[in-house]
Amino acid sequence: MSTMFKIFIGNVNFKTTEDQLRKVFEPHMTIEDLVIARDPETGQSKGYGFVMTRDEQQGREAMEKIGKFFMDNRLVYLREAGGKNRPRRKPKRRPSNRPQNSRRRPYPRSGGSGPRHDLNPTIIKPNVTGYTRDSDNTSNTEANRPQGDSR
């Protein structure tokens, strides 16, 4: 029993047909089977496919010659398809100095409850009546205070 060499075709446009892909691979290798993965309910392409050949050497040479290519405004890429024997790539994990269960931020990314980062920061100085920006030209005199403020 001979094994099939399987090539994964990624980032395929949803409108690309199997015949279009066949025209790309036929000059470089003998195609045994070519499949674009489709949703079983809708029949729409999932954006990837596979091409199979019986000759592994021919398949590897075709992958090297074709490499990445543009088809239907998408950069399509190739790689050897995974299988039971292909080692799975583990994601790289960065070492961290913080405890494993600690939170990354003391405030959420959005919502405005965290510190404000302006493109043009101004210095904020404490004042008798509160805080005022260094760029403010107002003084805290009796005339500038709101009525009813009895400080």
C-alpha cells in the first residue's frame, strides 16, 4: 500500500474553484485528488483545501517551486498537511516574573476608569480648592468660585 503525500492549501478565496487550483498544481506534479473544504450545510468554502499525490518527492518539489502565490486577490500558501505522524507545534510561552494567578492590569483596557494617556500631557498640580492643570490660566479667587461654595 502506497501512502499519499498531502499538501495543505491555506487562505483560499471562497470563490476559488477546484479547477482553478488544479491548473496551478498540474504542471508540477501528478494530482491524485484535490479538495476544497466546504461547510456541509451551506456548501460554502471554508478557505482551505488539500492536494494529494502518490510521489512524496514530486509533492515536495512542487511545494518548493510554487511556494506562496496570489489567486483571486489572496496570498495562498502551502505546507505539508498534518497527520497522525506530524508533530504538533506547541505555542511559545514567554517566561513571566509575575505570579501565575495575578491580574495583568489593575484597570480594564477600555471604559475610562484607568489612567488617562494624552498625546500632549499636562502637569497636574494640587491646589487649595482641588486639582488644576498647569495650563489653566484661571486663578482660584472668590470671583471665580461657583456661588454657594463657602470655602
